[in-house]
Amino acid sequence: MHGRPREYKNKLKDPKAAEAYTKKAPAIKQGTTLVLECRRQHRYDQAALTASEKMLKVVPEIYTIWNYRREALQPIFAAGGEAAAAACAAELALTQACLQENPKSYSTWHHRKWVVAQGLADLAKELKLVGSALALDGRNFHAWNYRQFVVKLMGVHAEEELSYTSSLIAADFSNYSAWHYRTMLLPRLYNEDIATVSFDELMATASEQKQQQQASSTTAASDSAAADDSSQQAAAVALRATGCFTGTASQSRPIPLHVLEQEYEMVHQAFATDSADQSPWIYYRWLLGNSLAHLSQAQQQQQQQGGQQQQQGGEQQLEEARVVLGEVLAREVSRFAEHLAVDPDAKWPLLMTARLKEAQARLGLAEGLGLDSSDLQQQVQELYVRLQQLDPLRAGYYADAAAGKAFVVVQALGTV
Amino acid sequence: MATSGAVTPADLGPRSKLLVDKHAAYIASFSTVWEAADKLEHVATEHFWMSGMYWGLTAMELMGRLQDMDTDKVLDWVMSCYRPEDGGFGSSPRNDSHLLATLSALQILALLDALHRADAPAVTAYIAGLQQPDGAFAGDKWGEIDTRFSYAALLGCSILGTLDQLDVEAAVHFVTACKNFDGGFGCTPGNESHAGQVFTCIGALSLAGRLDAADQDLVGWWLCERQTCSGGLNGRPEKLQDVCYSWWCLSCLSILGRLHWIDQEALSRFILYCQDEEDGGISDRPDDMADVYHTFFGIAGLSLMGHAGLAAIDPTYALPVKTVQRLQQQQQQQQQCGQGMQEGGSSAPSTG
């Protein structure tokens, strides 16, 4: 559906190509019929499953056939033992084969997750596998999704994942996915409690529940049903382990100042290499948001404090926060001025400068710069007007920004 | 020739107008896709036939050519994909129920004014049953989680008029947990922003009356940065432009009232340039193979931009405005009937 050249039509006019092409259609149709007929007859024997494997390798998005395989697998996994381990290995091999052909198949990645959630897979191997997938395509969001699933189950520390993103970014500054992942990891590492649940803990909970149910059950049938049920429950919980690093919507505090400084350094290195890449520039906005959030945080703390003694401390902190922010904004403006000295029409440095000055104006920092607030506003407007000409596709956005109707940096804490 | 540069009027040549007749003929050839046993692209896409039908039918309606489709036959086929054992629809009669197929089925029924054929309580129960404790929705009983399913659930129930049967607050909570540093949204919490997911999340928030949960300027800016110098839009930074993002990005910008943040002329030229003037249909990029998916989204994008000769499309429902208005009128009438009965007075017979 995507990226197939139109001249493909001409290729099919060749009789041999057309023949091969038309043979595929009945093969897929009949293959599907065969598998679903087995299913209708409640056949889950090896021959039927092998037929389903063949189909999935050709059309991995036939979700009904994956459903059929899971029906076959459920009792096997529930029974445990060697058969379950073998089944796990077989599914991992099958999904790997499918992913090699189509690394973006939703159904395939989901099936692999479902299998791994049964608790029999070597998670370190899974991490390695997804690392390989990302080495092939660092923007494959299915692989990133799967990585977060595995990392959560393993209880990998945010610091390790942070190093991973650093190495990806060092290799390729335009890996937006790696920059994105950083925005998840940094708050987790520095501010939030790491709430990972390892798979062992999950399975321990599940087996406790199983024991409790067995103690109160009276028949073997309800025993196995209960076992089935709770192991499925644990698997269901594990399956839901979609990333221990929640979105920045729930980032409750800015990352520490010293960390911000390191990130500013990193992002400026990226700017120096290739200032056309969008990724570091969009990441930069988040850094700026964090810087501003330090001020908001200090303001909130000052407002919350009662009592004169505490108030003075709060005021001092607030003043410090303003000074620090003022310094950061001024420094960043001058760094971009250096860029613009070399290339005065560079869109990104211009846009960043406009936003920095907008922040300075709105936060009342103009005076500290020896500027009149309205002069600063004027500069901001001129920058946006210039951007309208330099980046005409987005003239409508710049017009709204110039009119003070589009704020992308100055936001309340909680939406850094 | 322009592949990555802007498309000039001179480049367009035979593609300078929307080739309605060509596209209508192209889509009509898929009118009964289940009967085409020999075409590989039909047979190999059975897992989304229901969505394919929805794309084709809606595109035809936008072009004013719905009468070229055998809608009676289509309706019977859609209902043959209904699975009473769970209340869902499959992508084809022999495929299992799935939330995405269920949404497409409901969209088709709404489009063809045949919602009365659906067992609304049963379908609602199917959808509601897929909601998880944290507010997310699974695609089916096998548990895949994705914000696409949040949108499908909220829209499906909105079409049926049963949104109150879902825990909308929890659904919103999950969607906002998927919000990222760039204002965009990913498929699950922690995952990278992608225009398709941004659409499903903005759409879901819109249906829930909670657009306040989006950082509208920020995501609007991220979306307008999807426009490349070709005039087309990409789905994420550093990726290639693709006609389908004419819908995913544009509908969001429309919902957010920021359609003017992109260059609509440039985008229109890009979409037109992606037409196949020989065999009809629209492709992802100029001179690639056309398909119904890109044909629909290209036409839908042009409709959002007010392209002459196309009916208006609702950006949230991804259905013609006429369809949505009719839906809302019908739901209002049903409510009034209900109220009349509650008050114990005579209720006007429904005129559906």
C-alpha cells in the first residue's frame, strides 16, 4: 500500500509476472479457508497449526489466524512444563520470521507480546532482539513500544535506557524516537519513583492467588480452571505493562537544573552538526519548557507558604529562580545570535530566538536585559513576520504567533 | 517533475483537476470486493475489507457518486459480518470481531442511513466490554492496547448514541496519559507521537468534550511542521510526505481551528499530483500505486480544505457533515421520544 511505484502496473503486463501474481490470490484465499475450517472443527493439531504458520508468514495481518493460534496455545501454556516452553520457543521463532518480512505488523508484535507475557521467554534475549530491530530501523515505533514492554518486565533502570538513547543520538542526531524516549526517561530518573514491577513479582502474586484459590476449591476441575485463570490474569497484567515511563502529561516536576544544563549542551552539539534536522529543535522546546517550569514551581511554592519566616525563604527562592531563568534565556539568545551571524535566514535559530524573547517579555525579564518590554515585544513580532517570509508554508502559524495567539513555550507546569 | 520539491501548476498537467470520474470508476470496481477472487490486492486485504468498504463508500459520497455503488448488496454484506455471539463485527464474514471493523461497520451503516439494522445494545456492550480498568480500550478480547481503539470505541458509541455506556472520564484519562513532550500522542503511554495517533486522540478528546486536555497551540504547531517543501504532509519528523497524512494532520488542525497554519494550496496541489490519471485512484506519493485508502484520505483532505465539487466532511466522525447532522437529529428525536414517555404523556411516533 505504501511506496510501491506505479510502473509496477507495467511489470504485471509481463505474462510470467502476471501468472505468478494471479497464483498468489487463490493460494491465500484457500489457505485461509483451510485454516478456518480446521478451527470450525475445533482442530488444533500440528497439521492445522502448520497450515496457519504458512499463512501468517505470507499475510501476517490476518488477525483471526493469530487468534486461532492463541486458542491452541492457551491450554498448552496453562499446563506448563516442557510443552509450554517448546510452544513459547516456537511462537518466538514464528513471530521473528514474520517480523523479518514485515517489521511493522501490529498483529505480529502483539502476538509476541502475548507470548512473552506468559512468562516463559528469556527477557534479555527479547531486549537484544528489539535492539536489533531498532538498529535496522531506529524509528520503528512498534519496536519502541515492544522495548518499553520488555524493559518494564525486566525492571531495567532508567539510567541504562538513557545511555542507550545517548548512543543512538550520538550516532544519528535526527533520531526523533530516541530524543522522545529521553523525555520519558529523564523525569523518571530524576524525579519520579521508579514503579517497575518485575515479572517475578507478578508471577509470585499470581501463584499466591492460585494457592488461595486451590485452598478454597473442592474439585480438580475448578483447580485447573483457577490455575488457568490466575496465570492468565498475571499474563494479562504483564501484557498491560506498556512502559514504566509515563508520558510527559504526567511529568509533575521539571528535571533538575544541572541536568537541564547537560541537555542544553547535548542539543547544541546537534545544532552544530546539522541545523536542518527537526528533532533536536523540537526537543529544545521541551528543555525550555522545563526551564520555565522551575520558575512556575518556585512561584507555586512561594504562594503555598504561610508564615513570615518561610515567606522570606520562599521569596528568596523565587528571586533565585528568576535570576537563573533570566541567565539561561539570555545565554540561549546569544548562542543563537552566533548561528544567525553565520546564516541570518536560518529558520530554526530565528524561531527559537523569537520564542526565547517572547518568554523574556511575558515573564517580565525585559528590564533585567536593559530593554523596554514593548521593544522586546516588537523584536518578537519582527522575527515572526520575517519567518512568514522565510518559511511561507507556515505563514498562518507565524501570523498567529505574531499576534500573540499561539504560545508554544510559555505554559503552565504540568504541560512542560 | 517534483518529488520532494513543491508541485507547480505546470507539473500537474492532466492531474490539475480532481479526476472524479476516474476515481469513481476505480472505487466502484471494489464495490463488491468479496466477489473478486482473483485480484491479489483484494484477497490479501480481507483483514480490513470492512474498513476498505467504508473508505470507498465515503469517498463516493463526498464526490456525489454513491449511486455508482451497489449499496443494498453492501449493506447485506456488512450485516453478514456481524457476530451475534459477541456483538461485534469482523473485517469480513469469516474474520473474528474487532473494534476497528466494528467502527467501520457502524460508519457504513450511518452513511447509508441503516443504523436501525444494528443491534445497538449488543454492539454497545461489545465495545464497552473492551474497556480496561485504566480507561484504555483493547482491540478485541486478545488485549492489544492502542489509542486507535479509544477513538474507535468513543466514535462507535457516539454513532449509536450510547456514549454514556462507556466510562468516558477514564477513557480521557488514558488518552491524556499518552500525551508527549511535543504535544502529540502515541499509541500507548510513553510512545512516540505519530500523526495517526494524534488524530485518534484529538478525535477521542473531541468526542468526550475534553479538547482542553490537549496543548492546542503546541500540537497545532507540531502538526503544521509536518508540511514538507513538497506541499505534502508527513506523519512524524524526518519522515516522508504521504497523502494519508492529508487527513490525519488536517482533521486535527480543523478540529483545533488551526487549518490556516498549513499552506492549503500547496497541500491541494500535492494531493492532486498523487492522482493516477490513467486508471484512477490516488497514491501515497506521486507516481506510486493507488489504493482505496489513499484515494479516500486524499479526497477527504481536499474536502476539508473546501475543494470545489466535494461534499463537506466532518473531521471528528470522518463522515460527511450531512451524515453527522442526520445522526444527531435522529438521536435528538429519540431523546425527545424518551422524554415524552417519561412524562407519561403521549409520545410522538418516531419518524425514523
